[in-house]
Amino acid sequence: TSSPFSRSDFGASCRSCVVALRKRMESQRQGSHSSLTNAEYDALVYTLPEKPSLLDFVLLYPRAVGHFFRRVTIAFGWRYCAFVVLVYGLNQGVGESFSFFATQYLLTDPRPSGLDLSPERFAAVEGFANVPWQMKAIYGMLSDLIPIYGLHRSPYIAIASVVGTGSFFLLSFASGPAFVTPFVAVLLLLANFSMASPDVMIDASMAERTAANPRHGTDLQALAWGMMSCFSLVASIAKGYILDSLGTRAVFGLSIVTSLLLFPPAIWQWLGETQSQDAHQCCDIKAIARRVKDTCQATDVAAVIKLSLGVCLLSFALGGISIGTSSSLVITVTAATVCMLVVYLTYTLERSVSYTLAKASVYIFLSGAIQPSTPVMFYWYKETDESCTPAGIDEWYTPLEELQGGFWEAVTGDVHNAYPRPCFDAKFVGWMSVVGYASFALGTGLYNRYFSSWPYRKIWTGTQIIFVFLNLLDYVWISRWNLKVGIPDKAFVMGEEVLSPLFARLSIMPMFVLTARLCPPQIAATLFALTMGLSNFGAKMGGYAGIALLSALGGVDSPGFHNLRVLVIIRSLTRALPILLIPFLVPDGSPSDPEHLDAGCHSSDGDTGEEAAVDRATKGLDNRITTHVSISKHAHSAAVEELDHDAKRGTTSERRGDCLAIPETMPVAPPPELVASCGVAAPAGTTKQRQHQQNAAAVVLRA
């Protein structure tokens, strides 16, 4: 009361506070981190005290994780971080784990709980249902070109949420005459769309934020993939017990929640998008047409769009035919035709972008397409009335006539009357996937630590040879040799589950690196998504090849599983077929040797591959940052490893600023200022080579 502060001044002060508060809330909602400097961000990293006690060491990891979450929520806003956790952790981590697991039992269980499909029909339905994972480039292009009410991401996530909620609801409760194979296949396709589409949208938003500040973006990528890993592990442990206790439909019912919870944050704008000026319109047709025309003016962009649309249409056509007919011959001929068309389109259209990339994409597709895959082993080891009830076991033990034919019959003949089948229940199958996840993560770490400098041809040749022997482990298993030497089925299959995902990761990591580095910067994100779609398509084409193989063998199904050993032998030998393609389609060099990657790219001015690469890197600097962002999702383990290393040593990296992204030893000669400030080493080389290398290193330093 004694202050000269008047009522009007007080009102003005309150109004300014409200305005400031609104600005701060809007900044948090948008995920802005411009006010947080690198020094302030680094100060939030947990460090041990100068004289740590035993309790400090015990609580090191919990405190480091707590500081990590605090750091990313301050940098990007808690709403945005929560949305990332919902998409990666709940929708993908739990939703994918639950839906893929329940689909296996829905398609194989006898009626009325399942569809009781043969292995051939199972592969056909699965191939159709997984089409959305082959269309990720289409989602990205649609969201970029067609905003809805001025927004490019959130409306598409909301649509996917509604579609997923409806499809999982029908999968949970639909029954009666309408619950037939084509209807279930469509529902599974929509369910996969509800998980694949938000993945693309949230990836795009993370790329934008990471490009704005790569230092902060590394933690954002670690948050996304760390949450996905944690939620996937928990879901993998729980899904078997849920299915065993409540049934397959209950697992689909719980998946409803994983889609439904994405709708409110999408509507409430937790993604933090900025609406364009035409926000009052749903879709401005003229603006869309103009945007599409401008986008397609570039030859390379038009080629990528044509290829994306072609792959989308071909995958839908093949999936639709496989669902509409039960003839294995028709499916096989259609799949072979589609395979040749995809190879032709990929090589023809991508060659206008990069000759080296076109050949690499063809290899990525064909390496999966020529390796047949079937679900027969799941039919063989799962718990069923035919294999695990007393009556089923008695039938399984029915004596057969003595096999005649010598060595061939001894190698390929049926042996099912010698030992019982494994009879794995749903709970144990769930634990198998837990071991697979852990082995997959181990493979990522091993590649980053020991194999990241191996030549592409060497690591792919080596892993394919190993896949031959790993697949032959199934031959040992179905021959029951493991029981003869005293190894129980559960122990034997757990060892196989450790090895197979580990080498699968060692094989797929070079593909991520090679694709990301071959993609031209101006269309890097779309082309990278397209190549990943080709990889998924190739894997599913292997499923159609499996249909042809099963048909040629006369069907390998319960209760007898005749020709099962022949199937496993053929499948194992086909794992060596990609080795024949490697000398012709895979480029020379390794991830640590950047010069060869651009050597096959077209240059309009007659420059050499190296000079053209430097020129493109200089002109498209900002886009190249985005290119590095697009692959950071697949390099999340390195970020987690760095965080873990910092926490263990109780301090943060002393190399800050531009030096943080520079390796200790560069494959190119850096400029003198980089040597002085960051202490990196330079390799030897000729004067001209060093000049080109210094130009490239200068681009890296500025980036």
C-alpha cells in the first residue's frame, strides 16, 4: 500500500505476464528449444560427485536416465516427447508385438477361434496384410504434398488412429459367416497401416527437429528407439501369457488401446506443427496441383515418385490376386511377373538418379525375393491337439514301413514317428521373441564396434554363408538329432534364436548405411523410405517363393509334415543365391571409404565422381544434414552407447561444437583449423587427392 504502484500499472503488468506465459506455453507446445543453448543442455547431463559414495554408484543409472528424460523434455517439450513415446513405444512397440503375435495364431488355430489356414494360404494372407509397410515413401509424399487444414503430419496420424481402432475392434469381436479369410486379410492390412503411417509422420517431425539442432536430436532418437525397445520387450513377455489365458481375440482387443491413444494428442496438436495460411480449408486442390507440378519438375524427383507409385500398385495387385485365388500356380506366375517388373522399374528409374544406387536397390530387393520363406516351422513346433494331446501323440507315434532307397531316404525321409514334436505353448513362443530382440540389439552393437569398416561385399557374402548353416540347424532339429545327444528342444531353439537375429542384424546394418550414403541429398528422405519399402517387398516376395516351393513339394502340412526335411534343405541352400548377385550389384568399398559411393552417380558437367560428390555436398548442405538425420534412427544404438559411456565415466564429452560430430580419425584430410581445434588425424595421399579431401572435409566441418 505504501508503493506508488498504481492499479493500472498492476493490470498492465499482469497482462504482460499472461502474454509471456502464453508464449512460453506455445514454445513448449511447439517443441521449441531455441532458448536452450548447447552449454545449458550439456549441463543437464548427470555427472558423479567429486567424491562419490557407494550409493552414488548404485543410483548412477536411475539418475542418469532421470536426467536424460528431463533434458529431452526441456529441449523439445513434454507434450512432443510424450507423443514420441506413444508412437514408438505404445503403437509400434506394443501394437506391433501384440498384433503380429496374435496374427500367427489367428491364421493357424482351428475354427472357431482361428481360420485354420494351410501354410500356403497363411503366406498369401501375410503378404497382402504387409503391403502398408512397402508404401512408406507414399505416406511421406502424400503428407508433404497434401496438407489437411494446413497441417502435414497430425491429421494423418489421427486418420491412422481411427483406422487402427476400427480394425482391431473388428478383429477382436467379429464372428460368424462374415469372418472369412478375405475379410480378415483386409482388417490386418488396415491394422498394419495404422502402425506404418504414424511411423513415417513422427520420423519426419524428428528429422526437422534434429536438423535444427543435431546435438539435441541424438537424444531424441535415443528416446524414440529406447522406448520402442523397452515397450517391445515388456509386450513380448506379456503377450504369451495373455493369449494363453484369454485367447487370441483378447490380444487384438488390447491392441485397440495402442491405436486409440494416438487420437487425442494428434487432435490437440502435441506434434507442434505450424498451420499454413490455408488452415480453414481441408484440401486446396489448386495449391496441391501447383505443389505437385513444382515437385515433379526435377527429373530425379519425378523418377522417385514414379517408382514409388509403381511399387505401391504392384504390391497391391499381387496381394489382391493372392487373396482372391487359391491356385498356387496363379500366385507363382503373378509373383514372378511382379518381381521382374519391380527389378525393371527400379533399375530404369533409379538409374537417372544414381547408377550405383539403382544396382544396390535391385540387390536389396532380389536378395529377399530369391530366398523362399515359409511358416511351416511354426506349424511344426506350436502346441496343437494333433501334437500334444494323448490321442495326437499316439497318432504321431504310429509305426511306418521301413524306409527303402538307401542314402537319399535316410537324408530326406520322414522321421516323425521316432520322437514327439516340440509342443511349444504361447508363453514360450513369447519368450522366444524376447531372446530375439536381445540378440538383435547385440548384433547392432557388434556391427558398430567391429564390423562397420568391413567392405560391403565381404560382410554380405559372409553373412549369407552363415545363413546357410543357421537354416540347416532346423534340419538338425526336425531330424531330432538334438534329442539324441541330450539337448532339449527349448534349449536348442533358444540357441538358434540367439544366432539368427544376431547375424540378420549384421546383414541389414550395411544396407542402411549404403542406402543412406547413396541417396542424393535433395531427395534423401523419400528415396531412403522407398529403398526400405523395396527391402520389405523383397522379403514378402520370398514368402510368395515359399508358396511355389510348398506347391512343388505337394504341400508340407500337419499332421504328417511329409517332405519337411526336403523343404528345409532347399530353403537352406537358397540362402547362398544372393552371393551370385553381389559381384554385379553391390559396389566396392566399405562404410569408411566414401569415395567410391558417388563414383557411379551421373554428373552433368563432366566432373569426376569425387568432384561431383563435393559439388553436390556443397550445394545441398542443409539437405545433407537431413540425410544424416534420416539414418540416425538406425544408428540409435550408437547414441545410447555414447550416453552409457558418459554416465559410466561421470562426465560428458569434452569435444563440443563442431568437433562432436567429427571422428577421431577421418578418412579424408581435414583443413588445418579442424586439426588445430579438434585434433583429428589426416591420412597420407597425393597433393591432388589431399586437395579434394580437404574440400570434402570443409563441407563436413561447416555442416
